[in-house]
Amino acid sequence: MHKTIDMEIADPAALYADARSKAIDIFRSLSEAEAGAPVPLNPAWRVVDVAAHVCGIVDDVLHGNVDGLGTDAWTAAQVDKRAGLSVATICDEWEGYSERVDQMVAGNPFFGVRITGDLIIHIHDVQHALGLKVDQGDVATRAAADRYAPSLQERAMEQMQLGIALRLTDGDRYPEPEGATSTIGLRCSSYDFLRSVTGRRSRRQVAALDWDGDPTALLDGAWNTYGPMPDDDVSI
């Protein structure tokens, strides 16, 4: 029986705290020009806007502002609320929530997995935008992939009756669900899976992964978690 990776190898509260520390270290190291740089994989956002979003998630959840949670309008409001603030000021606000959010995550591990997954994706986005080195095998990346893998399997079954057998080469195996009318297999690293399934890889790059079977119908249907794939190949 599958056990999620966050429960096996990392405490969700510690995992989020570590990812937050990594992100804040990056944000605080930036020049004003770097903070204002566009983030190609987050349309219309700059680096400072990404900081506003990841801080705003915590602010909204702690203060009960969860109507429309995860929608474009909800995330846009987080950025708008902090318009004109420096990235350092946003980091100060985010750090001010640390004790309360860490306590919340300790009491609700699944919430911790969700916000850590969102955060590590955006850390990778910022690293891509600024040409920074990416740690592709860290625990947070593996835990985030572990969250998205079952979601993909469920979506493919519900929408297409397609069973996906997934093997993360640095993580876990996800056998194909029972009752599928057709099946397909995928073998890749947690990092490549996470970037691909969240719209951070072009269709050509996703199709070039190690598939057992033709992924065309899946890529046309249930694959995308967040919007369309970029037209151009992504370097990391």
C-alpha cells in the first residue's frame, strides 16, 4: 500500500519551514533589478510578485480568507495587496507569520504538504527566471511530486478511464489504478514529473519523457494541473 513520502522521510512542518528559509534567503539576496525581473513561467508576475503570493497564501489562510482558495482571483489579490512593497518588506511580513503557520502545519500535515508543494514550485520558477542553480533532488521536491502523482492518477481515471503507472526514479512507485479501460506508464525523476505536470515543460518535452505507451491522448486530456503547457522548451 502506498505511503506518502512526506510521512516517511520528513515532518511537514519542518519541510515547510526549510523551504520558506530557502526562499527568503533567495529573495533577500536580490538586487532591486532582480526582484523586478519577470518570471516567465508565472505569466505577468515578477519575482517580487511571487514573494507576495507565497506570503499572501499564509496571510489569507491564517486570517480565514479562503473563499476562492487557489483561484486566479485569490492569488491576484495577494499580489495586489502588496503592490509597491519591497521584497525585503514582504519577507518581513512572511517571517512574522512563521510561528503561527508552523503550528498550523504541525496540526494539519496535509495542509503543510500543499503549501510546501506550491512554494517549492515557485522557488524553482524564480531560480529559472534568474538563472540560479536548482537542487532537483531535495526532499521538498520529492514530497511535492508525491502529492501530485495520485492527483494525476485520479484525474486520468475520472476523465478518461486511463490508468497511469508512475515510477519516480528517486521516489515512489504508483501502480496503475484498478478498473481502467486502458493504461500507460511513465518513468522519470520527481523533479521532471513535478515540472511537467504543473505546466513548466513544453508539450514536446513532456512527450519526450520515458513513456510506456503513447501519451498523446493523456496530454490532450487530463495531464495539465495548471493551464496550458508553454510553447517553447524550458531549460530547467
